[in-house]
Amino acid sequence: MKTKKLINAGADAVDEMLQGVLVAHPRHLYAVEDMPRAIIARNGPRKGKVGLVIGGGSGHEPTFLGYVGRGLADAAAIGNVFASPPPDPIIACAKAVDGGAGVLFMYGNYAGDVMNFDMAAEMLALDEIEVRTVLTTDDVASAPADQREKRRGVAGNVFIFKAAGAACDLLYSFDEVERAARHANARTYTMGVALAPCSLPQTLKPNFLIGEEEMEIGMGIHGEPGVTREPLNTADAVTDELMDSILREMNAERGERVAVLVNSLGSTPMMELYIMMRRVKARLDEAGLVIHTSLVGNYCTSLEMAGASITVMHLDDELQRLIDRPCDCAMFAR
């Protein structure tokens, strides 16, 4: 059975989306000439500032292009749906934002992204543009704690990119920007639950199968297998299961501060997210942790997948300062 989408042709969906984004947000964004998949911040890049380039597959909006703007990412390289961008737009992004202080690549830990961003970095080295890379690895479900480097990057990207972008905006040195980005990643934890699949524009068919009374804990944002498939449960029980994993690994002390994101994977409505948020607050209260900032809504989606994720960043003074730093992006501002 085919799904329904408001598209023209599946093969054109990403490029037509980007055309719409540029029409909607001309104050924030432009595309490199003859490179429509390289999206640049109008007011971000400047001389002496480390340039921040993020990127990945389409279908996760507002990640990635929504976080391009002053105080956050300087550019985003955009791939096909759930697919890495090729090297060319990545290179175009880096050249557009290079202010002479180096360029930092940040993206989720997926094999295709690693291959193409690494290839772009090698080519940029030939033009004497120094590039470093920090992978996001916040998905608690995707590997054990002692194999953190193997984990996927998911909705925690929002906080991790925000901290790194603020460090760039504050004109940290390249070494310090890289350190801050790694520090932000190391203190960010995400767990998700999927209730129903999404469908790709090219196929209009579900990208995985799940029973009407089932849910999958820890499923990835491209439909990668999770930790367990279980009977569908109440919002409080699901939230508890996600928070148990996060709190166990975070190992925070009472009185410490956190930033929280309750994120829709695409079709889960705000009503359900806020029901989860109230339970997140109750669990953090029980643990003696203080919510410094909270976000609820569509921040890192998976097309129209039903489900949600919870992200907690374990703040310290530096991360709080970076998270609070003002930014002005097409789809996010503080």
C-alpha cells in the first residue's frame, strides 16, 4: 500500500525543497552559485573565525539546513533523502565559510558521511584549507558506553552543533573550538522510540514494518534497528524507559544542570511530546537535576515517522554559556 505525499516527483523532492527554503528564508540563507546543495549563512562566516560546516541526508528537517545562521553553523551540505552529501557541495561549503582560521566539519557518525566528508577534507588540504572533524555520537542505543565512538549521531546534534557554533562565534581558536565540540558531544545523550515507519519520496512505501501494537526502543532516524521491540506502552512508561538509559549513563550529581530536548520524529504531535516532557521533568526532579533550558517539537525528524526521542545534555558552566549564546538561524533562534 502506497503512502501519500505532497510532492511532484520523488526524484525532485530534495531540490524543490531547497528552492522553497531559499525563497522562504532569504535573510538567512543562500546557495553557492551552481551548487544548490551547498547552503550558506548570510551573516555567519567572517575573517578570523573558525568556519562550522554541518551536513547530512535530507528528510531530517529542520536538521541540518535549519541550523545555518549567525551564531550556529556557517553552512550545511545537503544530501539526498537519508543519504550523505557527495564531496562537491561539502567542498563548496568549506570554501565559502573559510575565514583563515580553519574549518570544522560536524555531522552524525554514519559510514557514508564519514567517507564523503573525509574525501572533501583531503581535497581541501590541497588548497591549504585546514579541516578538522568532530563526529556526533549521542545515540545511547546504538553501541555500549565503552564503544561510544561507534554510536550514531541523532537529535543531540541540536545541542552539540549549538555549542560548537557558539564557540566559533566567540572566536575561540581552532584548538578550543574542536575541544568544545568534543566536550559537548561527550556530555549529550539521546534515546528514541519508533511507533510507525516513514516512507521515502521515491518509493512511497514504508521503510520498515512494525505491528499495530508494537514499538521499537532505540530505532535510528533512518530506520536502523533499535535495542528491543516491545508491546506499545503508555507515554509515562515509554519516557521512563528512555530516561532510565540516559540517567544511568549520564551519572550526574544532584543539583547539576541539564538541557532537554523532547523531539518528534516527524508525525508525533505536540500534545504527545508535552505529555512526555512532564514525565521527563518528574524524572529529573527525582534525580535532583535542574532543567536550565528545554526544547519541545520537531528538531531532528525522520520524514513522517511516528515516534519521539529524548535528549539530555549534561551542562557545566562552559556548556551553559555556549547553549545560551544568541543565534539567529532560518528555523531556530535564541
